Amino acid sequence: MSERKKLLQVIDLKLHFPIYGGLLRRQVGAVKAVDGVTFDIFEGETLGIVGESGCGKSTAGRAVLRLYETTAGSILIDGVDIATLSQEELRKKRPAMQMVFQDPQASLNPRMTVAGIIGEPLDEHTNWPRAKKLERIYELMDAVGLNRDFANRYPHAFSGGQRQRIGIARALALNPRFIVCDEPIAALDVSIQAQVVNLLEELQEQFGLTYMFISHDLSMVRHIADRVAVMYLGKIVELAPVSRLYDHPAHPYTEALLSAVPEPDPSLERRKDRIVLQGDVPSPANPPKGCNFCTRCPKVMDICRETEPVTVEVAPGHFAACHLIPQTAGQTGGAEVEHNQTRIQQGEVV
Amino acid sequence: MPDGATPVLDVKDLKTVFSTRSGEVHAVNSVSFDLRPGELLGVVGESGSGKSVTMMSLLGLLPSPPAEVREGTVMLGDIDLLAIGEDKLRAIRGRDVGFVFQDPMTSLNPVFTVGFQICEPLRKHMGLSKAKARDRAVELLELVGIPDARRRLDDYPHQFSGGMRQRVMIAIALACDPKVLIADEPTTALDVTIQAQILELVKELREKLGMAIIWITHDLGVIAGIADRVMVMYGGQVAEHGPVREIFANPAHPYTRALLRTMPKLTGTRDAKLRVIEGQPPILGRHPTACPFMARCAHAFERCGTENPQRRDVGNGHDVACHWDHQGVPV
């Protein structure tokens, strides 16, 4: 895998939202939305990020595009660390990295026409003449399967699936290389979800796009992703190629998550030995000591409440952070968490 | 599920119409179904298929105007809910029929304690004293698995997590021992691991209390796990209805078949491409004279445009509204 080019390298990324309190509004704590995640995305692949609400998957997605100022860590796109770029230099990088949002209703300005929405990135980043812009807008509408005749309509005239197509066309306007899709199908009906996912896949093939696909829908991620990262409470607990993760999950959380998904097959459903996790996800402002998952883990041991597990490579390209996984030689102990985290670079055998 | 038992709820030819500025919207069109004691009927459909409007029509929960329940009978035992009028209906809602809504945050009142909201139906419908209602409320919270129930009665909804709030909603719906529980997308707003907890809880409660449940969802996976019978709705009509195993093993309506195919699976081979249902759900503008699924159906032919198919029995308690039969021959 070493010949594959890394488009994006995220190293020990942290994003903490401060909590202010008390009489003087001093900072009294922080919501550790993303707390030290490390991963790579190769050119042309789709990395799926799954997890429950509040696990930090959306925040991670936005932080990767530097829509939030990061607390620590670096985000390398083509070797350039965008976490420390000045606003001006960052702006020049923006065309290469775009985003598709969850709610196509809220992410489109209701007072702009479709042409205005899709053309806005062009207004911002190019000084093309009007005719050329319009031509590009039509081209994009064709690419996402929208009728050109609707260019002057407003978002309210479209259905949810069509609105999501508008959002995708806008993200494509500047020929990006990398798109963060933040729950792009969560707000859509089942029969429309498949249409949008197929469109995303077609576009990926056509334009050689790289996706970070954030979703809570494990079945859909299995379909679209090449590799999948599972997040829990601000950390990546497991990262593996898609078939490996679904067939041989190494982390108890991944196991529980997979077993919780209801399958559309009554005989399978009733046979299934479901792992039902107790309780809720703890607050990221006050994560438990030791392993983040220790409060809900069905296989919890004493060590889990004391020491944070180290991320180890279970199999080539398959990483997990759990005390149950035997620490192999060369994969050193707990004190070197940070060191080890920076080594989780997929495709490289440490 | 005793087959011949008298249904607790029997709905016939329900029609609900919304008057809008751009004309009438036929949201529910001649929907008929029954609910037998102790069974769980799953209602599946996309947004706009009429599944929620059907259930809200039963109990007069739709604002009128614009909504108007134009035709039909809804027999709860031997009372016709559509004929008895608002006052009597109010006595039935919450007592004989409990409701659980999708979003537990917006359906609980944020300015009252959870205890107050559970006690309200108990005092109104059952005439319990304050102290007795409180005791019963503690019992109910314990029943739905909320730890430290007595202390939590004085908490406000925002002090509960999403899953816990949905448990509170279920406790309220169960407060007066309803004969029928209607749950409208009760787990859609929840995470999968929390959804699994709620599904387990519902299975347990069914065994303990034995009420009949109508469970509305768009998630075929959830239906596969808990339902006894399934009703698939499309465009304000019942497309197909039957025992859960029948529906999943021998789906007879092209819509059900397509829906089952579009869903990616968690196990088995990965398809290179997802199968899609082309097109958009119908706009229910005119009184339907054609099959609502016609525009998206791969098998549509002339008759589908001129005649709205009626539900017909295909055996094993399974019926379907389609002009084609299993062998691909027009009926």
C-alpha cells in the first residue's frame, strides 16, 4: 500500500470547546469533542467515520477543513499543515476541500436561486465572466442530475433529495479533491438515500474525489467506505478496512454497535444475540478515567478504569485501542499513548 | 397472536383530506386495518406516505381545518371514535389509547417536572389522589427502567438523556393501562445503541402488560425485529399487508420489493452499486384514480394509470394492492 498517496494526514488532532463559568466567567473546563485522533486518507478513497451522536465525528469533519480552530495537532493536506496556515493562505487552499452538509434545508439559503447557490463559490474564488460561470453551473447541474430549467428556482421548490443534489453541486463547483460529507443522507427517505449515495459514488469515479463520509448508518457506510474509523467520545477506538471491521471487529464498542443495528430480516433478527449496552454516552466534558468506554463496556476489567488503552495494530491496517487486545512486541505500553497515536498511519506497518 | 380474536381496534375506509391553498391533499385514502389483542402491528412508509396522519386521524389529533377526516369508521371495542365527539374522545386519549411520539424533547413539556407529567393522566383519567398518583408514577418509571425513580420524579425533561426521555414518554403512555399503544417513530431520533435498549424494553413490556401496539417507522430493520404483522403504506394507501415473515420472505408489492433491495446490508456480499427506486414520492393532489406508485414502478402498464388497484388477498393473511400477481400476470 506504500505507493498510494496520502492526501490527508491528521495527527493527534484535538478540539476542545471551553466551558466558562463562575462569577468571573473564567474557563472552568472543556468539552473534549475531539481528543487526539490520528488518521490518514488516501487519494481517491472513502474513509467512513461512524459513531453515535456526541462522539465527535462531525466536529472532527469540520476541524479537518479548519471550520473550527483546532486546539492541538496538525492536519496535513498534500504535506501542508493547514492547522497553522494564516487565513489568507488558508483561503487559497479552500477550493480543494469542500463539504456537503447534513440538512439540505438548512444549508441552502432560501433567498438564493439554485444558480446563485451553486455559483457562489465561483463568485468567491474566480473572476470568470458571467457566461462562463453560467456554463459551469449548467455543467454541474447536469453532473448531479438536476434539470437545467430549474436553475432560477428557489430551494423550497425542491424535494429533500434534490436539495441534497444542489448542495453536492455547490461542493463540486471549484473542482475540489477532497469532500467531507457530514451525514449527507441522514435527513432523506430510504428510497432517496440510495439515489444520493449512488450519485456520490459516480462523482467520485468521474472526478477522482476523496471522501470523508461521516454517518451513523453502519449499513450505508459498509456500502460506500473503503476504510472505516469508529469514534467514541472524541477518540478513534478502531480503524480498519471495511470488510475487516464488519467481519472481525476487535473493539467491544464496535461489536456492540454492529450488533445493535436492526437487520431487515425477521428470522435473522429473532435469532440474533444482541449486545445491549447499558446506560448512555458519558459527557465529553467529563470523560471517565482510563478507557473512555469503561462505563458501558460489557467486558470491562480493572485496568480499563485506570489506564487508557494504547492503539495497537491488530492486523495490517487494522487498529484498535482496547486492553483486551494482546500487546505485541514492539508495541509498547501505556505511557507512550501519544507516541503510539502518531504512529497510526494506515498502510504503514509499525 | 390469536387469529380469530375480536380486534381491539378496527379501522375501515379511513379518508383524511387537507385543504390547502393549492387545493385538496388526499393524505389518507381508504385505509383499513385491524389490531388484535396483544399483537404488534408495524406500519412502514416514507415521509408523506400517510402513516402518521392515519394514526393521528384515529384520535382526532389533527387540527381541523386544514385537516378533515372525511370518511370511515374507527371502532375501539364497540365505540366509533370518529362519531363520539371531542369531549368523549378526550377521555379516551391517554386512557384507552396511549401515544408515544418521535421526538421526546419536543413532546415533553420543558417547564413541568417529569413527575407532574406522569401524574397528570393518572389524576385526570383515573381520579387518583396526589400521593397515590405519585406512587404509581414511581412504579411506572421503574417499569421502564429508570434508576432511582422516586428522586427523578422531580427532575425536568432537560435533565434526562434522549433515551431516558423516551422511556419517560413510554411511562406516560402506559400510565392508565391502555388497550392500545401507538408509537410514532419512537426510536428514530435515538442512536442505535439506545434504540436497541428501547426495543428490548418494548419487548419486555409487551410480555408483562400484553397491550396491542401500533409501531410506525421507516426502518424495515426495526420492523423485522419486533412486529407480528406489517402494513406497508405508500402515497396515503396501504400497498401491502401481512404477517412479518411473509412480507420479508415474499414481498408482493413492487414498492416493498424495491425498498428491501435498496437497503444495504450489514452482512453478506457488498453490491457494487445500490439498487435505487427512481423518481420522487407522489404529491397527493388529486383524488387518486391511478396507482400512486405507478410513476416509479418498473412494472407499470396501462391499467395502473386508469384504475387504482384494490387490496386483494394472496393467502396466509397477506394482501396487496397491485394489478400484477406473483407470476407477473395481470390479475
